[in-house]
Amino acid sequence: MAKALIFLADGMADLPLKELDDKTPLEAAFTPAMDSIAAKGSSGTFLTLPEGLPTSSDVANMSVLGLYPEKNYPGRGPIEAVSQGIKLSPDDIAWRCNLVTISSRGMLEDYSAGHIEDSVSGQVIKELKNELDSDQVTFYPGVSYRNLLVLHGSEFSDKVDYHKPDSSQGKHICELAWTALDNSPEAKRTVNLLNDLFEKSAKVMAKYSSRHPKALPANHIWPWSPGRLPAIGTFAERYQGKTGAVISAVDVIKGIGKCIGMDVIDVPGATGYIDTNYAGKTAAALEALKNHDFVYLHVEAIDECSHEGNLELKMRAIEDFDSKIVAPVLEALKNEDVIFAVLPDHPVPIELRKHTRIPVPVAVCGPGIECDEVKVFSEREAPKGRLGAMKGDELMKLILGLKQKQF
């Protein structure tokens, strides 16, 4: 039985751009390795962001893994808490907590505080902990701007509406308030506490900035996507005893893997940005496939460049993904029985700088996968392929040999 590997290029899908002669960044980039997967196999599309759920990477990657977020989505906060090994009690509510930049005019200027360095963000979170941690509130450091806030106690609720920061850049904070989703006193109390922490955190960060000669790019916290301890079931239960491994730089993807009992492999120097350790990720994937039926090889850099609206960096990140991840893995495993799939988790159009629900292109090749007429991997060509419009667990069952797609 063949093994399987997914190359997941976060945020790679896009729309045609005038400056690229009506091509998307993926179409304009030099991507011979991804094109070879399409040329040797079949293509199609995959719906990763179902209606009624946030347009976020946790939802999208759960979809790619066949985990049906429509039924099982717990919120991004608890997924990342699991990734960090934070023990959540039944009354705990975990929030993803960005460090952000808000302009003097009150605009959400940067969801990542300039991709704040780990060393600086760690010090900021330490300051926030010293000033604001209590029996009800705990801050936890993460990677760069990606941190966590946990509220403790039955007096709080996760029934709070929020605005995803990377989809809200350029908006005034008066448009982005937290609001209760029900009339419960717990939801109202939670909103009041979040507003209080928002204001107090700004004062703490201003004091920190005043003590350091280098200007601090972060000046507020932004809690979002709350939830309680996840209960999703395991990868082995879902896929007939098969085992899987996850390789990623970011907590949310690691957290999804841990939630379902996959082997989560940390790669030194993996940053979630264009300076990530590509060679280390490639080596880790090849080693993991020796001991597992399936490897999920996730790269975040393209998504980050897309949210920045930086076309030049996005093109570079796409080509790095192709040449430094896909190509060496394909070459190393060219004589092995392995099914390869490549796809983004969601689009992030450069002009919008946020996620959209458009189905993403997917290409699959390997033992038992018939060829179609599609020869390049792109948003425009993939819908012409034999795989059609996929959703749910169709992709996973196809590449794991558990169900053949009906053409």
C-alpha cells in the first residue's frame, strides 16, 4: 500500500493581477515541481472554508485533513493551547492573542506588529503577565505575534463575536468591537473583561516601549477565536488505523495534529516566514515518512506575504516552496510508492490581503492515480481536471487508498 504526503502551501491561491498580465502569482511563478504533480496525475478543486465558519487557517487545514470543521471546530485558541501543551480545564476559555499595531488615528494597522521578533514578543508577554495575570487571566507566549490568552472560570463565556485581525487591517477599532452572541451575563462579563484588558495592555506596552530605545512595533493585544478544550477524535480512528505526522512552524497546525494524535515534528529554525528552515522541513518529512503512512508538510510563508500585500515576496515564497520543499522531496522519493498531493489551504488575494472562500486548486499523483489533461498546477487549470470539486474527507480518503473518487 502506497504512503501519502500533502504539500500544503498556506495562502498560495490568488486572483489574476494586471501587473502579471492577468495571471495569478501561482501562474506567473516558476513552479516546475508542482507542475509535474499535475502533469503526472489528476487535478481538481477542494472546498476548504465552508459557509458559516470563520475564513481562518485552522478551519481550512481541518478541512484538508478531512476533519469536518462544520461539526468539530473548537476555535483557534484551544487548538493552539493544545499545541503548546497548556492544560485546559472544562471552565477555561482559550483565545488566540495577537500582538498588533494600532495607529494614532485608531486604525488596525498591522495584525502582526511587523512580524515582531520572538525575543521582543516574549518580553512583552512577560510584562503583560507580570501586570495583568490573575486567578481569572493568564497570558502565554507563543511565536512572534501569535500568543495566547486564557480566561479561567464558569463566569466567562466563549459566546463572543470577534474580528479576525488579519482580515481587519485598515479598519477603525470602533468597527471591530467584541460583542456578546447571547444575552447571558457570562458573555457580557467576558466582553467587559476583554475591553478592560485591551486598554490595560496598551498602557503596559507603552511603559515597556518607553524603557527601550528601539521602538516597539506592538502597542495592543487582539484576542480572537475563543473556545474550550477540543474533542475531535484521532487520526487512526478516522482513517482505519493509519498513522500520520505533521511538520509546521505554527502552533495552530501543530495543535490540530496533536488534537488528533498525529506525530508533531518540530524543526529547528522553522519560523513561519520566508526565512524558515526549508531544508530542515524537507529532511524531517522524508524521515517521518519512513515511520508513518501519511505526512502533512505545511509551509506558512506564502500566507504571511499575502497578508502583507507584498507581491514580490509572495512570488519568491511560492518559488521557494516549489524549489526548496516540493522538488527535493519528489526527487528523494522518486522510486518509492508514494502518493503526492499539493494544494493551498485557502486563497489570500494580494489585493484583498485576507482569506476568501473560493475553492482551492489541488493536484494528486502517484500509484493508482490516473492522468488527466491538466499539465500545470494553477487556479485556472485545476478545475478542468478529473478530480472535480472535492470536499469533506474525499481528498484524504483518495490519497490514503480508502476510497476511490468516482469520476
